[in-house]
Amino acid sequence: MYLTSEKKEEIFGSKGFQKKTTDTGSPESQIALFTFRIAHLTEHLKSHKHDYSTRAGLLRLVGKRRRLLDYLYKKDISRYRAIIAELGIRK
């Protein structure tokens, strides 16, 4: 599997998205994880153009990330701007 627990720890811990060591549910952590998964699926679809089930999963992930970003935008604009700048995501 492409997303091992070590890779998750690297995603969560290295960028400082976690508030404490066991934090995996904050919007920042989830957005970071979704961004990694979206990048991986995008690379997969570049070589497998007719993999429609993966494409549907990718679109679902993009929607989830968008909803989390919208939530963060409404809740705390400074956290939203920080996560956008850190991950290089644009609206």
C-alpha cells in the first residue's frame, strides 16, 4: 500500500499540522493527508487514463478537501491561509 503508517506520521509531523502527537482529526491534518492522496491518484491517472473508478475516488477526495477548506475558511481565516500557503493549494 502506498500510504503506510510511517508515511502518515511524516505527513502529519513534518509540516507541523498536528497540534499534539496523536492529532489526526484536525482540519489541517486531514487536508494535508487528502492533498498527498490526491497527488498520488493524479500521478496514477496520468498513466492509466481509463481507470474510471479511481477517477471517481479522486473527485470524491477533492470534494472532501474542498469542504474542509470551506469549513476552515468560515471558522478561522488565518488557519485557512496558513494551510493554503504551506501546501501550495489555490482555490
